[in-house]
Amino acid sequence: SPLSSLDKDGFIPLYYQIQQVLIEQIQTGKLLVGDCLPSEYELARSYQVSRMTARQALHNLKSRGYALSQKGRGTYVTRPKLEKNIMYLRGFTEDMKQRGMMPSSRLLAQTVLSAKGVLTEQLRVEEGSAILQLRRLRIADGTPMALEESNIPLKHYPGLERTDFTSESLYKVLRNKYGVRAAWADEVLEASPATLEESELLSIPKNAIMLSISRVIMRTDEIPIEAACSRYYGNRYRASIRVPTTT
Ligand code: GLP
């Protein structure tokens, strides 16, 4: 019974214990995506805790991406957000495989264009220099996660444009064929509403909140590898980082 499952004299906060019980029920499939969670009132009653404690447990489930609240529907289980640790420079394919998910892509465009404007600065090339541009819908276990635009300076990676990126991992090709090793990246994270095209391609609501991650990724010899922008649906993805101290 719920009552006996809480340790009321220990050091573990009650809201945390309740939250963990619910997470376990989600992870073991006792609660499925779409199922309603008990209300604040029901939790408080069945665990003999205050409404505040019950609210905190539900709040944490929502902020960790396990649940959502909707007027008239209560709080229900959602597919947990994927959390990307942005300290690591993994590519999409590698990242999804590490989670035991099946990565795939839909290639929307693969074109060679000439560099101009901000791209020339980001990629450190002259105006008119050849750039390979990829636009891909990135998919994990069948669910579209992100729309991604990659710009790669062909000057440093000649012949790359002949790769068939319908199935190939960009980072794998760069590593295996060109011996590229990434050293660091400048990243900017930004929130903005989905465009109409994005909401259609990702099958998400109009104006849904997107998390944009723009990066310029560099080799150890300070030669740019890629200037990219990945646009993730905010309800499916979140970013985390371990912040080092500066002292
Ligand atoms: C991540 C990066 C992109 C990069 C991609 C490569 O999503 N944010 O900048 O283009 O990985 O992924 P893959 O190696 O699967 O092509």
C-alpha cells in the first residue's frame, strides 16, 4: 500500500520518495504515456502527506519531463524528454545509439553553395568559397526530434559532397575519411516558436516552443568543421551541462 512505502523517519524528503515511486511506475510500465497521474489531493490523501508535499512531487515529475498538466485533463504521463549533455561534442547518430535508440534521418536538402555573410566568418573562409549544406530531419526511434542545418567548408573536406547523407552520419564520415577530431565548439542556446514548416515536419503544434542549438565546431588545429543549427521541439528535448568552477 502507498502508506507503507514511504519512509517517514528517514532523511529522504517525502516529496522525493513519492516522486520516485511514480517514476518507477512509469519506468516499469505500470503507468503508460497518456495515463493520468493521481491528483495533488489524491496523493496527499493516500500517502498521508500535505498538499504542498504532493504538489512538489508532481511539480518535479513535470520539470523532469515525465508529465504534463492540462486544464480539464489533470496531470498525465508524457514521453520523457531526451536530455543532452551539451558538454560532449557527440553527433546525433552517436548520441542516440548511446541511449539505445535507433537514429535515422530524412534528408531534406544536400546542396553546395558559395559562402557569404556570417558563414564566411564562422567557417573562416573567403566569400564564394564552396560550402556543403545539409538539411536533415533527425529521428529517434521513429519520432522526429530535430531539424538540423549543417554547413561544412568543402575547402578542408574535398569530396564530402559526394557522400550520400540519407543514411550516413556526418561526424562518422569526417572522422573516418578525413581524420577529423573535434576539439571545442561555441554554442548558443535559444528558444523560439516553431515555423509552419517545422511544425509540419516534426508533427508538433503550431508555434510550439523550440530549443535552438547553434554551434561552430572546431578541430584541434583551429580549423572549423561545421557551423550548424539544430532545432529541437522543447517538449521532447532539454539540455544539461556540468558547470566547472572558474577559480
Ligand atoms: C549534432 C550536432 C550537429 C551535427 C550532428 C551530426 O546533432 N548538433 O551540428 O551536424 O550532430 O550528426 P551525425 O553524425 O548523425 O550526422
